[in-house]
Amino acid sequence: MAKKVLKFGGTSVGSIERIKHIANIIKNENSQNNQIIVVVSAMAGKTNELLDYSKSISDKFDKRELDVLITSGEQVTSALLSGMLIELGVKAKSWMNWQIPILTEGDHGNSRIVNINIQEINNFLSSGGVAVIPGFQGITKNKDITSIGRGGSDATAVAIAKIFNTDCCDIYTDVDGVYTTDPRQYKKAKKIKKIFYDEMLEMASLGSKVMQPTSVQDAKLNKIDIKVKSSFVSKSGTLITGSTKIFSNQIITGISSTKN
């Protein structure tokens, strides 16, 4: 039995059909007697839609209220996924950030997680339940909801892996791992089986969109191994690790690019 964090990005939960699909992935993991904490993003395009709503009211929309608005996308996904799991016969429950709570510090739109209450969720996991948590958000000591910044669901997953002392942290996305370069631009790009934190941090900082740089940095600081996998195809992914074991003599790990 292992304790796992499974994080699903926006494309993985982009429609009801996609949510049904990942619910079966989670059900399979749970059926193997694993304790599962799921972290979800908003459905693809939802955060931008919510931002557009705020802009239609004001170009200087209040930052506190903006955080309340844009964090609602992940909360919707949490409820839909939990409902789907229950429909499949899985004991599941969604927690909002303030119910746990996930404690944050810092400015609205760019806060950071400082602590998470683990007792209630651990009790639920011990009873065979699957906990579903919205990424990208938390609550301050003054009870204000804050967002962690774009890509913050990855940061939530890494923080949960650290604080709950999980055995692994799997990031599900629309690609089946980290490639030597963008496979959509260059068909001969090859998947990397294992990549070190510093290499991934360099690639993420220079254009690779598989992982957010801050999440990779948090993983490195807390020695959290991350597995990048696809929710669309069943293939082995890429392990992001700090292991010092030399696995090849390659000079170049990968090439990142940005337009212009």
C-alpha cells in the first residue's frame, strides 16, 4: 500500500467525458489499496473565462475578489470529480481550501502554501476514502481566499506530497512525459525517462510548459520525486528526481524554445 498524490491538469479535466475517464484511473489506483489524494485544476479555459468576466466589470478589479472568483474553477472540478467517483462506487469526498484548511501567506494572486491541516483527510484516507482537493489556492490567517498564481495546482500537489509525506507525486497532463524538445514542433523528439531537478528547472524556465518552474524548485527543496504522466494514454512517464545516479553520458538533455 502506498500514499499517493495524483494531480490532474486542465486538459485532463477539460470535459465531463475527461472527468469520467480520470475517475476510472483513480478508481484503479484506489482498488490497489493505495491511499489517494487527488489535486485538480479548473477545466481547460475556465480560469481565462472567469478573468474575462472580471475585465468586463473593471480593468482594476479588486484583487481580493478576483482571487475568490478565479479559484472557483477548481472547486467546480472537485465537486464534479467527487460526484463521478461516488457514481463509480468509490468512497470519495471533496474539500474546499478553507475546510482543510490550506494556509497561505503573501499577496493576492501570488501567495504560497505555508501549512495544511492533515488530520481529517488522513482519517478519511485510512477509512478507504479518496480525498479530492482543489489546487491553486488557500486561505490566510485573516480568512481571505488567495490564489497561488498560474500553474499553482502543481505547487499545491508538491506541497501536499511534502506535508502528507506521500510515497509519490504523479502529475497527469496531456503529454506522456518530458521530451527532448516540443514533440508538436519536432516529430523526432524523444521522451526522457529520468531528468534531474536542475535540468527540468532550466527547461521550464526557458519555455518548456510541462512543469511550472516554481513547482520544480519546491520539489527540489523538499526532495519530492515527481512522475509526469499522460491521462490520455497509458504509457510510462518521466521521473523528475534529485538522484545523483548517472544514467547516461549525454551532453544535452533537451532543448527549450520560445517564439520570437
